[in-house]
Amino acid sequence: MHPHPKRLHHPRWYAITGATLIGARVLCTAPPVQAGLFEIIFQGIRIVELSNLSEAKEIELGQQINAQILQDVRLYDNPAITNYIDQIGAGLVLGVERPGIPYTFQVIENDTINALATLGGFVYVHTGLIRAADNEAQLASTLAHEIGHVDR
């Protein structure tokens, strides 16, 4: 056995894993008529295409996704909280491996304990998560997790 096993943290590995997971989800959730092999392959192709995006294209696509998300959610109208989340996020992105991605942190008015990130550095935190966090370290660890999705 080789003393240094091949690392599985390469974007292509994530693409293959993602394609497999999406394919499994399609098979498990879609009616049999919709769960065709073509659809599974098409989902996998889209994931591979995303893994090969330039940063500029990723940012552009992220802006489009952000615009769509903002049509469906309500941003929290509290500048103090928004600035607080921005401040935590700004400190965390200093250590990213892809500094060309501009990060945008937004607070969504929603009672669920959740956070998410999209392409292009858009990170969303629900007010429910902020209320549930016991301290700044818990918020920071969640933001770091979401940043990790973007930074890959």
C-alpha cells in the first residue's frame, strides 16, 4: 500500500460524488417515469460543467442565483445584525484559497436554524440560526462551513 493515499479533495471528485448523489436522489424521489437514465446523466453533466467554471463565470452565475433567491425570501432589516454577520464573515474569508471570489453575507428573515451558500460567494444566514447560536464561535463555525462550500 502506498504511504500517501490519493487525496479525494479534488473538484472533479466532488463533481463525481455530487452527480452520484443527485442521481440517487432522482431515483429515490422521482416517479419511475421521470427517473430515466437520461435525466441522471444530464444532472451529472451539469455538475461536471459547474466544477469547470472560471471564477468570473462562477461569480456571474452566483449573481443570477442571488437575484432569484432574493425574489423568494425576505432579507432581515436590521443593519446592526447584518453588519455583525458581515464582520464575522470578513474575518473568515481572509483565509480562503480562492481570494478572487467576492463574498456577500446576507441575513434572511426565517425562523429555521439554517444557513446556505451559492456560487460566487453568496452566503445566507437565517435569523433562526442567529437566535439559536449561543455565541459568536457557533455563528463563525457555521459561516466557515458555508464559505468552505464556495471555496472548495
